[in-house]
Amino acid sequence: MKGPVNHEGETPARLTRAQAQARTRAALLEAAASLFAERGFHGTSVEEVVARAGFTRGAFYSNFSDKADLFLAVLDHRTNADRAALTPLISTAPSLDALVGRLAARPPDDEGRDADRQWQLLLTEFRLHALREPDVRPRLAAWEQAQRSAYRAAVEHLFAASGLEPPGDPGLIALIIQTLVDGVAVHQMIEGDALGPHPFLDTLDLLIRASTALAASLDQER
């Protein structure tokens, strides 16, 4: 029996095993992302994910060890997309101040902000889950450390672009930024407009101005 014919009358090449598995994995990730957004981590079951994706539990366990593994894969996918959007802004910024200006100049995106809030809720839920589940905690820790490594690389690049040495361990500065990202997001979800329209950028700007001033002062002392 011949395979399906495309619009040009040609029979497409059969997918390799790796290609088929990649397609299955992508479909499971897409289904999981929508279900997690709708129902949360605990409110979503493996059965619901495979049903929405149109596969079996066997297909799921061929790609993921458990629901936590799936969640982290979805989180990685989203993180990589965010990083791809921000990397050009960071890599071409001539200074730390310029980066904040570029971030502030981006056009408002209400849909994007709603999605960010939803994912912050999901991440908070999953962090609580990891705190209660010792076998999940190291897997989330690896993701947190990867995030911090990306922040550290950005810190090192931007201080170098500014012609300054970081005033302290770039890893600690990255940890401060990571804590701001998460903490400000939670407070903004709780307090809403009480913190102003751009609380994260405002706090980041303050951190950058303080650290830049300290770096310049230390540079003069050398």
C-alpha cells in the first residue's frame, strides 16, 4: 500500500523513528502546556495529556519519566523561547542602563503579561511541589541553576560592555536578579497596580545604578 501523496503528487518520505518520536514529544508538550495553563500542575493528569495529544500512556512514558519531567520540559520550552527573544537585546546593549531602557521601550503586551502571570502561578505551584517531594527537588534545582547561569552570563557581558568589573561575584548578582524576577512577580500578582506599572524594571534599574556606582568607585580605588 502506498503512503499518502502530497499536493504535487509525490509520496513523502517516511518519518524516521527519531523524527516520529520528536513529533510525538512536541504534541505532548503542546497538550501539556495548554492543560497546565487551564488546570495547574496538580489539576492535570497524564491521562488528560495523552488524550488531548491523541496518544497512549506508552507514548508518554517513552518520552517522559513522570508528570514532573513533563512539566520541566514544558518549562524549558517556554524559557528557551523567552531567552531567544531577550538575547538580542542583551547581547547588543552597550551598557547596563541601555538594557533597562530597551526593556522599558518594548510595546505593552497584555496577552503576554497574562501568560506570564499564569506561568508564574504554575511555577510557584511546582516549586511547592518540589519542596515536598525530595526526588523532584534536584530536577527543579538544575533548572534554577541554568536560569541563574544565563543571568550571570548577561551580567558579565553587560559590565564588560560598560567597561567596568562587577563589584562582587557575578553569581551573587545573578542570584539577586533571579530573586527579583520571582519575588516582584509574586508581589505584583498579589498587589496589582499598587506597585506601579513596571515594578521589576524599576527595581532592576535601582540595582543596576547601585552596582554600577559601586563598581566605578572600586575601579577608582584600584
